[in-house]
Amino acid sequence: MRLRDLYVLSAVIESGSMTKAVEGLGVSQSAVSQMIADLEAALGVRLLDHNPRGAQATIYGDILLRHGRAAFDELRHGIREIEFLATIF
């Protein structure tokens, strides 16, 4: 599982569709579809439900998104800590 894939999943869920997510991500729709498919294959569950209005997270997608956000928050904190320490030493 790659952080980029989690970021893409987050963008799709937050925007409500792959088409809208593609606009903000600067990658092709086929690349986004492949990243989501790879995540689903790795986990063995569907992360998104597709309907006429777009894409919506399944219960599994919600769980992964919630924990992915926590991981990204921790990474941001770590980067800030490194940046702070780099100014001292």
C-alpha cells in the first residue's frame, strides 16, 4: 500500500467522484481507477460504491480514510518536528 494511493482515495471520496478528483490531482482517470483497484485488491474489499451521482465510500473506505487521515496528520507533525530541529542544529 502506497501513501499516494491513500491520498488518491481521499481525494475521490472528498470530491464525490473520480472525475472531480482527477482535476485536482493532475493524473488521468485511468491512473486513479488503477490506484483504487490496487488498494481494493490488496485489502480484498470494495472501498467505493459507484452510483449516478459519483463515488461514495463503503464502510471499508470510511475506515481506511479515517486511519489514513490520522497517518497523514502524524507525518505532517513529524515533518514539522524535523524542520524545527533542523533550524536548531
